[in-house]
Amino acid sequence: MSQALLDLLNNVMTSPWVYLALFALAAVDGFFPAVPSETAVITAGVFAATGKPNLALVILVAALGAFAGDHISYLIGRHSVGRLRRGRRAGAAFDWASKALAERGGMVLVIARYIPGGRTAVTLTMGGVRYPLRSFTPFDALAAGSWALYSGLVGYLGGMAFENDPIKGLLLGFTVAVTIAVTTEIVRHVRRRRAVPPPVTGTSSRDSLAKVSGARDDQAD
């Protein structure tokens, strides 16, 4: 069974169409987080250790796809964020993104790139509050590029460690990626728990976000 899976993966990863597939997966993942783009990039990185596909191209097309997908998500949020906020889980994700955006500005886009589902909530929210596109684009370039580099190298290092056994390389790459993601979430949770709640001033977080949005609009004008 494992040999059949390995043969299938090898046929896919050595095909010239793999670059188009990686671009498409990374792009769709920008606004539909159920798509496993990170898994695909890590897998491509593992096989890149054997020479095919090309690691540099894997990282490049993944970054371009993520960049394009994030901008699509931003435009969706700009036109329909109100409808997307409906639902308990969606509302909680948008509230988190709104608070993070008010506290950290554009850098939250880079941080959220490594949080499953978080990046979509942030890009939609940034579109919804009319965060200036000229500011969104450079932050997103940094986020997409660093994410693609990280995912590709995690897979590549796993492939190098088990050059003759790609399955073990995949497992190592996924383990490293999951460990980093879990550690990031734990650190974020601990820091949030230790944070001192701000005094109640009668101004809601929505009002604070509106002020951020207004300031961004003034800058854009």
C-alpha cells in the first residue's frame, strides 16, 4: 500500500503540471481554508530533495498562489464581510482578526499566515474595514513569501534526512510543521491569558476597529 502511494506521489511530483497545481491550491486556500495547500507544498519539498520538482520553483509558485488568493479574499471581504460574519464560529474568527488588526496593524497578516483559518479571517477583515490596498499588498507579499519558503524548506529538510525513504521524510516534515503551529498557538494563548484586561471605557471593540479603519481611509485619501 505504501509503495503504491509512493509511486502515485512520485508520478504527480515529477509531472510538469505540479507547479500549476501548487499555484492553484495555494490560491484557493487563500479564501477557502479547507484546501490543504501547506500539505501540498511540504510534500513537494520532500520530493524536491531527490531533484524533482525544483525547490525554487515550488517556493515561487506557492508564494504567488498564496499572494493571489489572499488578494481575492481581501476583495471578497471588501464587498461582503457583513454576510460572512454570520454564524458563531465565523463571528469568533472575525472578532479575533479585528482585535489583532487593531493591535498590530498589517503585521498581523504575516502572523496569521501560519494559523489555519486565521489568515482567511484576517484578509477578509482587512478588506471589510477598507484597509488600504497599497499597505495590504507589501505585507501580504512578506506573508506569502515567508510561508512558501517555510513550507518548502520544512519538506526539503525532511526529504534530505530520509533521502531513500520519502514516506519518512513526509512524516518528519508534517511533524515539524504541526509542532511549530501548535507551539505558536500555545504561546499566543498563554500571552493572551496573561494580558491584563483593558479598563472599560464605554467604547466597544467594534468602535475601536472603526477608528482604525477611518485612520486607514484617511491615509489612503
